Amino acid sequence: MRRTLAALLVVLGIVVIGLGIASATVWRSSETVTATMPAQPDTPVVLVVPGVLGMVSPETVTVRATAPDAPVVLAFAPASDVAAWVGPAAHTDVVGLASWTELAVERVDGEGTVPNPAGADLWTAEVTGQGEVTLDLVPDPGQVTLLVATDGTQPAPRVTLSWPATVTTPYLVPLLVGGLILALVGLGLLTWDFLVRREVRARTAARQQKAAADVTETATMRVVEEGGPMASAAPTAARLTRRQLRERDRAQAASDPRAAPDGPIASTGGTVGAGIVPAALDPERHRALRHVELDEPVYVRTEVDAAVRDAGPARGSAVVPGVRDAARHRDSRDETGSWRALWDVQEEDR
């Protein structure tokens, strides 16, 4: 759910950013407002009433009059003078904007012709041409009417007015900022989800590894406790605790055949492997030959302290190994024999 929400926020942020860019490019309004008469007029005169030329921009306006294969006359004069000159003739008045692309016009019926307006003394300004005339001017804020005609007998030219427009993009910055915030929040959630998932995977792997180590350790301890053939070299997959090490040592000691009641350790007074008196490989044979009498004793018994006396066969070695049954070794010790008698070494063996 967290990852899905993060992905939706990122996508929504990208969409909002795209909308903001589109509002400043694809959907950006034109920097020029151009409006044209809805159709070619059928009257000999077109009058642009005062105030229309400056209704979009008071700074500048472009007037284009088009009359194919006919002369074109643009004339300026006070509104009263133009009305007197037109008189009863039919004319089309441009009174405003029907939309941002079309001029609003009104037709006034009357006579079908007027005198040729070219060169009349009434005009304060005049521009003429053939077929099409384009004029850039600063709108007059006074009561000045623009007259557009041909020669007075043909239909008047079609008029198009263009103004520069100030285009703003009020949605660009809010949409960009909002989309960026949404995208960053989504990316933050995705990063958080990635970190959480990685931590969960790491913990799961650690738990699985620990469980495998515990299983291996349990199997190893079972093999050691059962005294199987792999007890002395059972592999350990993980580091054992101190308690487990102690249990393993006790299990190995219990499974050692040398520590059996009739083993070499019991029959030699615990000195097997001590480097003091050689261990008896055949304890039954040595026990049978233990009391063989020799002609001459090799040593003379001296008084020793209790610890050395209790050491049994290991006396005189400067090391007193521990014995499991000191009384047994004291009773079985030959008081007059030599070490050869103790270890059943006969004269012919020397």
C-alpha cells in the first residue's frame, strides 16, 4: 500500500508539472488579438466608430483592409463630418468585438453608392492602396471615425483589426510547485519503502541463518552425545556458547573409552598420557603379572608425605597426578617390589 501510494503521488506530481508547462506553452494565449469582420461587406462604406480602435490596447493597433482587384481607401475624420459625408448611403458600422476573433458589426440600409472618397478635402489623414492596405497606428482617444471604402460604387473592403496583448501564465508557478512537492513526497515514500524492505530482508536472512546454525549445532551436539564416529570431528556451523562447549567436553569425556572403569586410566592410576609412567596397553595382562617377585629390589622405600603416598605409581615424578581411587592404589601397591614388579616387567624382558 505504501509503495502504491508513493507511485501514485509521483505520477500525479508529473501530471501536474506537465499541466503547468502546457499552460505556459500549448495552452498559452496568443500575444496578438486579431478580429475580422464576419463576412465581406455588401455596402459601399465601412465605418469603424470611435473607441473601437483602442478597445483592446490603447497603445497600438494594426488595421488591414482587403478588397481583391479594387482600390482601397482608409480615411480619418471627426465622426460628425464622416456621418455628413456618408449621408443616406448604406454603410456597415464596426461597433466592437463579438469575440476575440470576430468583430461585431451593424448594417445600415440606404443608397448603394457614395462619391469616390479618395482625395477628399474632408479627411484629416488618408491612406490608399490596391487590393490590400495595412496600417499600424496609435488609436485616437477622441471622436474620430475610420472610413474604409473602394471607389464608392463597389462593396467596401473587409476590415481586420489586430492588437498586441499581454499574456500571463498565472497557473504555471503554482502547478510547477505543487507537482514538484507531490513528486518529492512520492519519491520520499518510495525511498522509505525501499529502506524498510531492505531492513526486513536483512533481518529475515539473519533469522534464517541463525535458525540454520541452530539446526546444525543441535545435530552436532546429538552426534557428540551419541558418541558416533564423527563425534571427535563434528562440524560446527556457528560459534558455540560456553555452556554448549562445556556440554560438548563432558559428552566427549564420557564417550572416551580410556575413561571406562576397566580402561587404562583406571588401571594405571590416572597417569596415562602424562609422560611419567608409560600407559599399559593390555591392562588385564599387567594385572595378572603385577605380583611377580624379583630377586633384588631396585629401590628402597623411604618415608614420603601423604600426598606422594596417595599418588600410587606416580611417586618420585615431582608431579602428583590425580587418582580416582587413592585407597585402591594404596592397597594394590607392592610395598617391597620395584617399579618392574609394579609394571610386570620380568628379567627376561630387559
